[in-house]
Amino acid sequence: MSVREFVVLGTASQVPTRHRNHNGYLLRWDGEGILFDPGEGTQRQMLRAGVAAHDINRICITHFHGDHSLGLAGVIQRINLDQVPHPVTAHYPASGQKFFDRLRYATAYRETVPLREEPVAADGTLAQGPPYVLEARRLSHPVESFGYRITEPDGRRMVPELLARHGIKGPDVGRIQRDGRLGEVTLDEVSEHRPGQRFAFVMDTRLCPGVDALAEGCDMLVIESTFLDEDERLATDHGHLTAGQAARVARDAGVRHLVLTHFSQRYTDPSEFERQARAAGFDGELTVAEDLVRVPLPKRS
């Protein structure tokens, strides 16, 4: 069965807390799984969340700070230990190749699974296939950082009333979908445009053009909100966003579901992030992420 959901493995910025693990997130997109920013402890969080190594097809690292990448060594070794039956592709900033190499070969183990290294050096398309197009955009952080965006190609939605009007049913529905025409009837006459779903993952960054480009028109935007608005100066100095800034990005981009995450240990009341996001004018679906929650992508518009 087709499943599209976002699984939160960890939500802590910089250091884990008693209730929040380092970062780690898995996007289930139909039959594929994309693991984002596996921080320290991700392998154990996968176990707690019911995520297996077999679920991972891609790994996307935004940047090489420890809370976003120290779990990579364990995840790669688990993929090989479990002999995942498909290749796994890893995307990460090209400038951090030495860090990727150190994490990939942090200790001795037996490599049994092909791991394709596809470093990111500039904005652009990383992968393009039937399930989705994967793109990267440069962000603004003290070390090189990229955000990721997944776009499903637009398609057509069959309209039962129009099919019935033209007497099309049974196997003929599949034929007109496949061929674009059945006799004198075209696909456009019995279907309507269906926009593809869009998802973006934005971690450590200040406000910058890359943030806006990634967020534009997304069904779901997962974005860091390390600080609350009263600490905006601190956020800017350290290359981060506040809850209000993240919410205004989502509001202006027309995001349907906003997921806030990557919280500083200085804050103990998660409801403040929601309050400030609403005060900033975002009125769509809103999730203040907690470890091990699953967030389904919004139903198609």
C-alpha cells in the first residue's frame, strides 16, 4: 500500500536532552525511504520507531555538524550488517567529503551493500525518476549546508462522472490512462489535472533565498526553529531560525503543513513554538515535532 509519512527520530539541536535525541528523520515516500541528518543515536531511535535498515534507499545530509551526522557511521554499518538488498545513495555537501569518509570508515566492518556517494556542490537536481525529483538548494550556515526538496511530477486524476458520460469502465480506464486516448475520447476529457505533492527539508540556516525556494508551494515543510523570537539576534549570529521566522517563510510560501523541529535545550515549553508560529500568521496544519511521532503528508489538494 502507498504510504507517505514523515517519521521523526530526533529533534534536539546541538546536544540531546532527556526527552529529545539528536536529529534524525525518515521520509516514507511510497516504496522508498529517505533518511535525513542521522545524528548520534539514530540507530536506536530507528528501532524504537519501527524503522528498519531495509527501509532506507537514500541518505541526505544537510551539513557536517555532529548533531546532523554523527549517527551516519552506525547507520551505514547497520545497512551492511542487515545486508539490505538494494543499493543506497548518499547525498552530502561535497566540501565535507573528508568527514563523510571518516564516518563511513570509522571502524572495521564488512561491506555487503553498494553505497553510492553523490556529493552536492551546487544548487540543482540530484535525482529524477518516476517517484519524484530530488533537488538541493544552498543554505546560510557557518559551514556549507544544503536543504532538500522532493517534487512529485504532476499527473491526471480520473473523474468517475466523466468516465461514465463517455461509457468508459473496467479495463478501458487503464487503457486510456496508458495511451492517452480511447477511440475518439482523449484523456483530458475524462480526467483533471492533479498537482504532484511537494516536500522540503530545511535545517540549520539563516533566512536566505534557498529557504524560500525550497519552501515554495510545499505540501509539507520540515524546518528548523532552533530559537524563539526573543532570541532572534542569537539565531542570526549562529546561523539559525526562530519559530516566527520559520512560520513566516511557510506562510508566504503557501505551505499546507508546517513541521517545526531542531530545538535548543534552553527551552522547556514546546507550546511556545506553536504560539509564536501562529502569531506570525501561519494558519495551516502545524506540528511541533516530538521524538518518534509520525506525521502523514497532507491529502492531495
